[in-house]
Amino acid sequence: MAAPAVEGKANERLRAVLAKAFGVRKGDVSVVAGDRGRDKVIELSPAPADAAERLNMLLAEST
């Protein structure tokens, strides 16, 4: 991601990207840990039924 890590802008961009990738609203994506670091724990609530499949596709694309 190219969003600056200033005033939470990178986290907001991450939430928007993940919301689009998982087909949920941005408000359904939460950073529950690591909001100030590179490693993050994300929660989708409610998570779509195919969340695991979508995650696997995203991980495959990133390698």
C-alpha cells in the first residue's frame, strides 16, 4: 500500500482495500491489534461465508 503511516491514514486505506476484497462495508473491518505497527490483526464482522477462500486468493496473489 502506498498510503502514508500518518494519523491512521494507512490503516484507513487498509480497511478500505480489505472491505473491497471481502465484499463488506469499511465499517465491518476493524484493526484489533497492531494499529501502529506493520503486523496487524484484522476482524471482519460479519465475515462473509467465503472469507477463507477470499483470503487464500489474496495470499496467493501476493506471492
